[in-house]
Amino acid sequence: MKFLKSVLMVSAISVTVSLTLLQAGVEQPDALKILAKDKLKPAKEYTMPANCISSDKKVIAIGEYIFHNLNGKKAKKKPPVGLSKTQMKPGKTYKPGDKIPAKQYGNCVACHNIEGAVGAGNIGPDLHNYKKHFIDTKARNVQYVYQQIADSRIHDKDSRMTINLTTGLFTPEEVCAIASYVVSEKK
Ligand code: HEC
């Protein structure tokens, strides 16, 4: 009995020791560092570039594709001319044969309904007939639409919309293409 007791004690100690060693060896991700990295840059006001809003079908097609798709991996149809399904990470060098990551799009349909949307969300306002309801009535102007897509926090500090230009997700030209699509006359 005494022997069994000491065997049990020894094994209990060794379990504790190995658990402690294991814990010390396992890398603990620093949650604060992750949060700091994910922290958004402060809200920024933008002036829409000259000739930003286009009625060119090719530009509108780019905006439409970005609006309706999540990323280059999930997108079903071929992207329009001038838009790629992949995008190199800025600052990273790629050797021939390296896999270039899928490009992220806007996935605006996750929150907004609009002409031709499939399974649209209703977190944001319905953007059907946006031109007729918002632009033609002068309730909004195109600069407002550009700013909303670029960084909506300028309009509402508690905005629940994604931030697209300040985060570097899109270029000013791409924001213009998306805005051109939103304000375009649709069939
Ligand atoms: C996570 C949900 C969400 C996503 C994704 C989203 N939006 Fe929004 N959007 C909103 C909400 C909510 C509002 C209402 C105002 C606010 O919260 O900023 C809004 C407002 C807008 C407006 C202003 C409508 C008005 O009042 O005139 C436009 C235009 C717009 N969004 C376009 C887009 C486009 C384009 C995309 C994709 C690049 C997009 N949104 C992605 C949630 C979203």
C-alpha cells in the first residue's frame, strides 16, 4: 500500500512537471499585439478625384463585380477586363511559380440589396434605384457616395459599414468604379 502511494505521488509530480514544461514551450499568442495590429486607422476625409464618376460600361462592370463578390477565390464568373482575381501583397516579392493570393472584393451584397443581388443582406439601406431616389432628388451627391465607400466614419462615427480606402483594401480608382456602379442607371 505504501509502495502504491509513493508510485502515485511520483506520477502526480511528473504530470505536473511535464504540464508546466509543455505550457512554457507552447507559444502563447499575444492578444494585445493582435488587437493592436487589427486596430483601424483614424477616420479620413477624402475629396473625390476628378472624373471619378464614369458612365463607361467597363468601369461600371468593375464596380459591379466588386460589389457582388467576396473575393477572387469565391467569385464564380470571370472578372471584367481591368480587374484581376488575384493580387500580390504590397511589399512582398514573388518568384515565378509562387501562388499569388486571391484578391478581396467588396461583398457589399452582404449588407445591401441592389439590382440583380442574390441573397442580399439588409444591414445597410437598400440601394435599388439609388440614382433616382438619392442622386436625382439631391438627397445625396456623388462626393457623399465616394466618401461613404472610402471611409463612412466621416458621415457617422459609429458607421457599421466596411472601411475601404483608409484600410488600403481598394485604390481610389476602384472606389470610383464602385461609386460609378452605385449611382449608375440600372435596367
Ligand atoms: C457590414 C455591412 C456593410 C457592408 C459590407 C457595406 N455596407 Fe454600405 N452601408 C452599411 C450601413 C449600415 C449603412 C448605413 C450608414 C452607415 O452605417 O454608415 C451603409 C450605407 C451605405 C451607403 C449610403 C446610402 C445613403 O444613405 O445614401 C452606400 C452608398 C453604401 N453603403 C455602399 C456600399 C458599398 C458600395 C459597399 C461595398 C464596397 C458597402 N456599402 C458595404 C452597411 C454595409
